[in-house]
Amino acid sequence: MERADRDRVVQRLAAAGCLAPDAEADELIQAAAGDPGVLYELVDRRSQGEPIAWLTGEVTFGGVRLAIAPGVYLPRPQTEPLALRAATLLPHGGLAVDLCTGAGAVAAVLTAAVPTARVVATELDPGAALCARGNGVEVFEGFLDEPLPRALAHRVDVITAVVPYVPTDSIRLLPRDVRVFEPRLALDGGADGTELLAEVVRRSPRWLRPAGWLLLELGGDQAEPIGRLLSEAGYGEADVMVDGEGDVRAIAAPFAEGR
């Protein structure tokens, strides 16, 4: 592609409000594989706010390259510390469960980090489940833990869950691209955003072995009420995970021995 043509792509993406127009231009040009018509369509869709990962068909998460399909919830960079922390807690030959796996991002990171472990996942959306399987994840389709094989009860070392946790009334405050394009099923966590978080806490003890870990992504002021529920459900002291700016991103807690 001529430099002038690339510059026009960059300019159009910048005019549309893309925060990294140079990098995105290069990704779209590569995805178009030399076809000007395809490139025009991709740039047009990106200019309207469609996630670039849906256009390029891939995203890197936690050092793992994943295939991503249009309509599937995009794994966020802020979820990477949860996945990497979970990987440190998963023993060799262990067993991990990733609830609401989406494209299988967290499960894929766990598999890459501990290849001797068995990592299984659940997903309600058939399209996302198909995408996760394409990323090498063993997926059971259904709501939260309901489709898991009963044989896994009390054997799991680590449970991770990135469930919807945005309060219903706060969805309107999300960036336009997220509101317009990403599935509401993957965002809406109910009135205060904790409905599914609380449900995971209630259901998780039936799966974890003593001293197994539960890691939940959450935000805002949700750590305090979820921390109380964890204690009531038999978990030990919870660790609230924050990002570099001090924003709450996740909570991790061990299931107490003998409870």
C-alpha cells in the first residue's frame, strides 16, 4: 500500500475518534490482505465504532493470541491480572473452572500457563462458546455452573468468573461503542451489579476442594458486599485486587479448610 493511502486510513480513523489510529490502521491494512474493497469496508465499520478485534478476528490477552468473532464479548486488559493470578494458584495436574468464559480468554491463559492442568469452562451464549472452543477451551454450555459434570464436585483448585457486573442503570454511562455493539448479556449485572457475583459465591463451595480459590472480577464498591458473602460462605480472608490507579478490579479468596 502506498504511504498516501495509509495516511488517508489513519486520518479517517483519527477523525472518527479512534485513540490509536496509526496502530489500528496497520491492523486493518493487514486484515484486508491487499484488497482495497475489504479495507474500505473495515475502515468504515471501525469508524462507526465496531470493535477492531471483531474486524481483525483476533486479540492478544495475557500473552495468548485468541480468535474473536463478531458479537462475542471482548476480553479486557484489566482482566489480565486476574487470569495471571489464577495461574499462580493452579497446581500442576490441577483442575480449574472458568465461568462465563466468553471467548475463552481466562481459560486459555490458564491452559498456557499450566499445561498439565485440566481447564474447563462454561458459557451461556452459543456463539461465544463456539469461539472459545476454537481457542482450544473445553466448554460446557449453560448458565454459570449448571452444565458442569457432577464428577468435578469438591475437586476444583481454582474457579474464575468474569460475570456481568455493571449495574443496570449504569449501562447508559458506558462508552458508546460498548453500548451499541457489545452484548448486553455480558454486561448487565442487575440493580447493583452484584446479582451474578453473589450467585457464583453461593454456588462455588460445591465445586472447590478445601483451600481452593475463587477469583471474581468486579468493580466500584462491590468488593465490600461480596467480601461479606465470601466470609459467610466459608471463605478465608479475601484479597481485593486493584489496578495501578487504585481502582478495584477483582477479589480473590481461598475456601477455608474443613468448612
